[in-house]
Amino acid sequence: MARKAGTRLDPDQIVDTALDLLDEVGLDALSTRALAERMGVKQPALYWYFKSRQALLDAMNQRLMQLREAREPQEGEAWDAFLIRANRSFRAALVSRRDGARIHAGTHADPGDIALVEKQLAVFVAAGFTAGEALDVLVATSRYTVGCVLEEQAESQREQDGALADAAAPFPMASAAVAHYFAHGPANAYDDGMQMLVDGARARLARKRA
């Protein structure tokens, strides 16, 4: 349906419509042409607000990141507890939309978040990390989160045909491992991997203190 002539577009409405369209068609089929058709406008009208498809994707990513509920450390919260809580919230934001991880991958840090990053780093520095080491931990765990969701969302779009389980059947350890993988589920597998990363960071900090 075409919009009435003279009706101004709302950038927030454009982003919301783009996210809804993303859920329907996926990132590869998401285009400014398709979005304009959905909104009932001519394609050039969108470029008044977003100069390119990438600018639109950046705005969509910013909207996703607004869903993160655990970005700031709580008073007295330990670094490891905050790290796990923050990344679970990050994962929840990414999985909230189809191809959410692909939307986020490759985006740059928002300069407007530096004050928040300072608060995050302070929790780690108070525990004995340097600021650089703290950032290494934050980057490693956030990239782990994005990678997990990339795999999870790609896998969810493919049918499981049982070929892997059948191939593993003659091999007891491989068969048990494959069965565990499918029974465990992506959320539990993510939590286990995150705990391994946290345990590694904790062990490195302990060696440094020693």
C-alpha cells in the first residue's frame, strides 16, 4: 500500500519495518527496494534517512543492541559474574531476530559507549587485570558469542537429516558425543563454552597473582 503524498517517514519506523522484514526473508533478501515496497514508498525516499544499505544495517544493529539488559556492572558484582551475565544478554539480543548475528558481525564499537566501557573495565581492573587484559577478555567473549549465534542461526535454517548420528553409530565415543550435542541444545552449549572462557581468564589471573 502506497503512503499518502507528503507523509514523512519516521527513521524508527523504517528500522522496525526492516527488522520485521528481516525475520521474514533473511539478510540476503533484505534490500532497500524490498523495504521501500513494504513501506509503500519509492526507494530513493529511504536514502533521505539512510544513505546506504550498510547505514540501514548499522541502525538495525543499534536497535538490537538496545535490547541488551546487562551492559553495566552492578554495584559489588564480581568480574566473572558480570561477564557471564552481560554475554547472555548479548546472545539474547542477537537471537531475537533472524540473522541477528550477521547483522552485528563486523560493526564497529559505538564511540558513545566509551563511558560505559570505562565502567566495565573498572570491574576487571579492580580484580587485578590491566585495562588491556580486561579488553582482551571482553572482546574474546563477545566474539565467541557472535560466533555461536552465527552457527546457531545458520543451523536452524537447515533440516537435520540424521546422517551424522547414523555415521557415528559404530563408534561409541563419537556416538555418545553426537547424542550429547543434539540433546544439550545451543543455549546449554553456549553456557558451557562461556564458562570455559571464564575459567581460562580466571586461571590466567591466578597465575599472574602468583
